[in-house]
Amino acid sequence: MKDSACLKRINNIDKTIAKKRAELDEINDQIIEMRDKKTKLEQAFYEQTESKNMLQDEIEVLKAELEELRNEKNDMASLIEDFS
């Protein structure tokens, strides 16, 4: 009788271990998925930051060009006034 009870208990422990291993495998799979998502988000963030920086650089160039055009306009206006 004792042997049967021990075998039953061992069997139950083995089943519990198998369940826990399956749960652990599922958790590990979720961790891998989350890491992949994190990596993709980091890459997207990096790309967006690069894009933002490029746009800011373009804006600065356009501001400088606009300032040059304003100066040229003012120079032309001064010349026109001088000849008037």
C-alpha cells in the first residue's frame, strides 16, 4: 500500500513539475516576444529621432536662406530708394 501511495505521490509531483515547466516555457516565450517588441520600438524611436533631426537641420537651412532673401530684398529696396 505504501509503495502505491508513494508512486501516486511521485506521479503527481511529476505532473506538477511538467505543468510548471510548460508555464515557464510560456513565460519565456512571452519574454522573447516582449524583447522583440522592445527592439522594434527602439529601432522605430531611433529612426524617428533621426528623421526629426534631419527635419530640424532642413528648417535651419531654410531659415538661413529666408534671412538671405530678406536681406537681398532690403538691399533692393534701398537701391530703389536711392535711384528714386
